[in-house]
Amino acid sequence: MQELRRIVGDAHVLVEDADVIVYEQDGSILQAMPEIVVLPADVTQVSEVIRAARRAGFPIVPRGSGTGLAGGAVPAGGGVVVSLARLNRLLGVDYRNRTAELEPGVINLEVTKGVAKAGFFYAPDPSSQAACSIGGNLANNSGGPHTLAYGVTTNHALGVEVVLHDGSIVWLGGTVPDVPGYDLCGVFVGSEGTLGIVTRAIVRLMRAREDVRTLLAIFDSMDSATQAVVDITAAGIVPAALEMMDKTTIEAVERGAPAGYPRDAEAVLLLEVEGVREYTERALRMAHEVCTRAGARQVRAARDEQERQALWKGRKGAFGALGTLAPNYYVMDGVVPRSKLPQTMRAVAEIAEQYQVRIANVFHAGDGNLHPNILFDIRVPGALDRVIEAGAAILRACVAVGGSLTGEHGIGLEKRDYMEWLFSKDDLEAMTRVRLAFDPQRAFNPGKIFPTPVSCGEVRRAPARIPEGLWI
């Protein structure tokens, strides 16, 4: 303890329950109290903190803004939570090479704000982009509404400076795409804090497009709406974003901060195209025709930038708005092939009925990344268990049609026991070998991603309020 205080200062080492309790949870439903929270200010301090924690035998849990949705920042085995909140500087921008150098505590949206006047933006845009940090985005390979056109975080990360298990500081990747040798930056992005801690990153910037147009299509059935998604991409239209919300989500949004969505619709589709004006006008017409043929009762383009921003504000605020319907919700993050969207959404409705739960669907329809949100009240006896079972059933349905357990939230604690649905024992062993190459003692984020004690090491069970079924 004294050594940690010497490294970062007394004010930046937290041990009292009243101080550390705010770090017991991320955006998921999982909770576990950390033993110590440390807030280093630079890479040297991060390195020294890791060395000190390892000498004391403590596991290390990296933490960004705590907006993750799979329990990745929850200290399941106790130990030291290393918050990167103080490493929050935008270190430099190279407009000629279209890159930015920044620390992990920088908030996602601040990157775009910082370069917007020069005509650039940072493409990965999670719904939590006003709060989530770049370090957390790198850890979870985060996506967002514009993943369909621009890809996820790994497509925009050129290089990362990381601190490894022994406190050594190394650089993975470079300042340009596709540097020779193994893509170790690609290995690190999406590793969910199990390989080390990012202390600096170089990310790719994009040029702002000449024209951006947004279309709202209103449907009286979910089947018609999901079929429209299939038809839009089949027609050769590649939207910058293609988002969907169901009736329950619309109700929440319009209760909270109304965006002008019709409350009687079963689903709305939000489509955005961008590029040169000639392209956006043609793509908008084609999308309008496709949605009409699929059964949309109304299709309209945003008349101006104010209306366009209002439509997106409603979508970006949808998760928070669910609090108007229930005190708690459990977010799923399954992925399915676009062609399986209608079938999968019918399965989600059947699961809701089977488990007697209410589900609000808001998701990245364009790349098949579903976010069924199971609404509940944790104070009701048995409600949490039923919700977790329903969530598992939804993910099984996704895997059954050739999909995946996660599109952007990661595996974390929440879905580690489900990894065997997708991967064989040999697959998991190969992943474990990669982990051990970076962290031989499994010091970083123990208990995450992998489903067995063999692959995640000995986890000290801290006083926790994690649902029993999620423990190894």
C-alpha cells in the first residue's frame, strides 16, 4: 500500500469502501468490490504500479470509463483496479497522414470534436461515445452504428504502447497501416485487458464526407423491417449506418427525450448514407424504394441537419431511455448473418414469451449485431435468474443460425461460460497460449473470456455479488 502511494500519491490510491464502491461495477449487471483502486498519471507510473502489484501477488484489472457491458472491468478476483482516467491527453494530430496520438483515458467523442474543424472525424462511434474511453474501446474492439461502413476499432488502430506483466513498456504496430511482421497490435485490440495495459495509441482519422443524408422508415411489423435490411444490402446499397428500434424502445425514447418516432410503429429503421452528393441522392432514392416494397408505411428523409441530429440523438440515447420502462435491464450483444435477421427476431420474441420477460430491441441491423435488452426489476425474487436464462437462450439462438456471442461488447465475465458453444477445446487452448505469451502468470484481468480454471488461472474469490451461474 505504501509503495503504491509513493508511486502515484496518497490521493490516487483508494481503499475505503466508500471510495472503491464506485468501481465495483461497469455497465453490466455484474458487481464485485475491488480491494484497491489506483489512478496513475503516466506510463511510468503505470509500469511501477504493475511491478508493485505483481511483487505483492495481486491480480490487475485495467479500467477505462466503466461503460463496458460484459463485466470486463469488474474485479472478479479482487486485486488492484488500475484506472486510466488520468491518462486523458490528446497528444498530437497529424492531418497530413490522418492520424491522432492519444492516451487511453481520452473520451471517444472528444477525438472527433478535436479534429472536426479541420474536416476530419474518428469513425468508431459506440452509443456510449460521449462517455466511453479510447482505452476501453481498444480493449473491447468496440463498434457502433457506423461499423457497417467503417469497421470496428481494430480497423482504425495503427499502433499501441502497452505495459506488460513485468512492467516493461513496448510498442505494438506502427504509425502507418500494415507494418511488416506479426500484427501484434491486432492481437492486443480486443483482448479485453488480459494481455496488458494500453498507455498510448495512434489511431486513424477519416475525412468528413461532402454530404450526409438520413432516412427514417416506419414499419407495422418487425418481419417487414428486418426483411428491408436484407433487401437494402442485397440491392448493393452500403449505408454508413443502418439501425433499428422496436416498439418498446420507441416508447422509452419518446417518454424520455422525444425524437419524433411514431409510438404506434412496431419498428423503425434509421438509414444513413454519406459521400458525394450525387451518390447520396441516388442511394437515398434506392433505399426509399426498397423500404416501400418491403412494406414500410412511411419513409421520409430528414429535412435538415437539425432533424437529422434529433433522429440520431434518439437512437444514441435509447439505452439510457430504457430506464423509463424498468429499473434494470440486461443487454445482449449477439451477431447473426443479415439474412437470418427475420428468423432470429422471431426467436427473440418467442424467448420473451417463454421466460415471461419484456425485451426492448435496438440494434445495428446493417451488420447483424443485435442488442435485445431484457427489462426487469432486480428487487423481484427470481427475476435476475430468469433474465440470465433468457439471455443465454438468445445467444444460443444467435449461435444456432451461424452467428456469434458478441459483436462489440466483448466476452468478459458475462459470456465466458458460453465460449464452448463456438470454440473447441483446441481453439481455446490456442487462445490461451497467446495469452500466456504476453502474461505468463495470468496477472491481468483473471477470470475473463475463458470458461475454465485451466485457462484463466487461480481466481481469488472476492466478496462479490455476481450471479452464481457466472462463476467458474
